Amino acid sequence: MYNQFKSISLSHRNAPLAIREQLALNEAEAKSIMLRLKDFFDVSDILAVSTCNRTEIYYSSASDFNEEIIKILLIQKGVSDIESFKGYFERFADGDGAVQHLFQVATGLQSQVVGDMQIPNQIKHAYQWSADLNMAGPFLHRLLHTIFFANKRVAQETFFRDGAASISYAAVELLEGLMPNPKVLIVGLGEIGADVCRNLAQKQGAEVTIINRSRDKSDKLAEELGFRVADFSDIESEISRADIIVSSIVRDEPFFTKEMMVRLRGMSFKYFIDLSVPRSVSAEVEEIPGVMLYTIDSIRSKADAALHRRLEAVPHVREIIDEAVLEFNDWSKEMIVSPTIQKLKGALEQIRKEELTRFTKNLSDSELEKVERITSSMMQKILKLPVLQLKAACKRGEAETLIDVLNDLFNLEKQPEKH
């Protein structure tokens, strides 16, 4: 199964946001494409991962269906120019590449913001979708739990999860510290503004309203995240209503000015968080009593310090991943001999029961119990060495020869597999 694991990946490394947005999958779409793949191809252990920065599909099969899966994904998402979109995908056609890639994605090494703290939960959601559809077999179950344990080690043993290493996440962290349960107004839904919204959606307590010049974009994001929407024409009344205003408007001069704030007399205490370059909030707004301004420079400084700590932890994270992959690789190799071990146990158990039936007819219950216990113990000891030798042969890549010998010695081909 290890060598049959494959995947396709579209991510921020190869595709711009405009492309990634078109191919993002919600839960219903992810489950739909997984069911299609199951119907069309001989595949198992299907996992569909979709975040704002990547859309990926993992599967196990003796055949390479990467090109066909890319085409099905593009058709399902309504893409007409299939040939040009194909170039944005990475393909992993061997187990080593696909497993390593999933480990690196799930731990945050492949994230746009290294060490992204949201990615483990996003992988867990994808795993749940696979389990809901009974598409996660023993291989995928073991792989994902090995990854989750590696992630736990990363969090406990390194600084890889410490601090807010992105501007948008640092802004949300700042916002959380300003006041409990604030009314937050997000103005501007470019990439950084949308990221702030998605990070806020992971938190509790804030009442969020979003405003964008294009109402369609704000309606779509609000539906996804469950936020309130307001029209851009109502921005002044929304400023009066909000406690914290986060601005990522793109324009050449400040949109929020001292004159605007003076016009909105009778305001309560206000915080502005300006994430725009050039600035969209004039520095003069702080001349008004009760108004405080945080600029992108102070937020970026905090994020850069956290990012530096995370980058220093990367070598240790890679060591943890390498150890976890090695452990999983050993387990995967042992899966090859598992049917033979079960057949050998079945053959010996059948012999034991047949002989007990022949010689224990006149024994009392207590005598029969003792004989049962003794013969079971003997069988376990007889099995121990062949099982150890099989597992050792797996690690050496020599399991097939030993499997053939055991099949011939015990006529195991007639034994049914037990799982």
C-alpha cells in the first residue's frame, strides 16, 4: 500500500489566488468528488484536502490516475480551459513523495505562513470526510494518526507553533487583546482582509461585520463564515456601531480621516487596525480623544519575530517528520506480511483444535481449561520466532522469499485471511 499512495496538489507555491479560489472545495464538493473517484477508478484511502491556499487529493491505487483525477476536479468546478489549468498542479506518483508531502503539509512546513496553526485542524476535517464515506482504510488511518502524533511532538518540543507569524493572524491576536467580545468591522476583502476574516472565524466572542466595495464578494465570504454584511454606502453608521475597525482598503491616500471622525461626533472609544500599504487610516485620527491606531508596521514586527522563531525550529521539525515517516514506513512494510502471519496463526490454531478434539473428550472442565491454556501458550511461543523473522525480513526487503517458504511448509494458500 505504501508504494501505491499517490496525490495531486494545487497550492500557493504554483498557483495564484485567482486560480486557487476557482478550485477550492467545500465539504459537499469534497465528498462528491471522492465518491466519483471511488465509482470511476480502482482506488482506496481517498483524502480530499482543501484550504484557502491549497486543494489536494490523495489516494491509493496500483495505477496512476493523477491526470484523470485532475481532469475530473476541473470539470466538477466548471473549468473550461482544462489544458492550461493542468500546469498548476504538482503530481506525486510514488508513496515516498506523497507521504512526505502530506507530512509537510499537515505540520505547516508547506504553508504560506510557515507553521500555520490552522492546518492540523483542516487535515482533521478532511480525514473526517473520508471516514464519513468509509473511504479511510487501515493504511490511511495509520498514516493520519502517525501525522497527528508527529504534530503533537512538534507543538511540545519546538517553537514552531509559537506566536502569530502572519500579518492577518497577528492582527487577530492583537484584536483579541484589546477588549472582550468586541463589535468588529472588517473593511476591504483583498487577500489579507479575507485572511483576517477566516482567522476571526476560528475565534469566539467577536461580532463581525464585513464591508467591501463589491457586495458580491462580501456576501460570498459572509455565507462561508457566518458573518454579518453591510453596504459600503453605510460605512459611517457601521463605524459608529463598531468597537474595532480593521482596514485593508487599497487606495493611494487614507480613506479614514480625522475629518471623517470629527463628523461622527459622539463616538465611543474606537480602535483602528490599519493593514493597508499605503495607509488607509490617517495618523491624525489619534488626535481625536478615544481613538487609537495600530499600523501594519507594529503588527509586522511582531509577526516577523514569531516567524524567525519558527524558521529556527524547522530543522527539528524535519527530524520529527523523518522519524515518523521511518516508523510509518516500517509499519507499512509489515502490512505485506500480515496476511501470511494471520494464515499461519489460523493453520496452527486449526491443528491445535483438531488435536484437542481427539484427546480431550474424557477430561473434566478444569482439566480441559488447563490443557487449553497450555496448548495456547505453546502455540504463541512457536509463532513468535517466525513472526519476528518475517518482520525483520520486511525491513531488509526480503519478505517474499520467507513468505513463499512458509506457504509451502504449512500449505497456507488454503487458509483464509483473517483481518
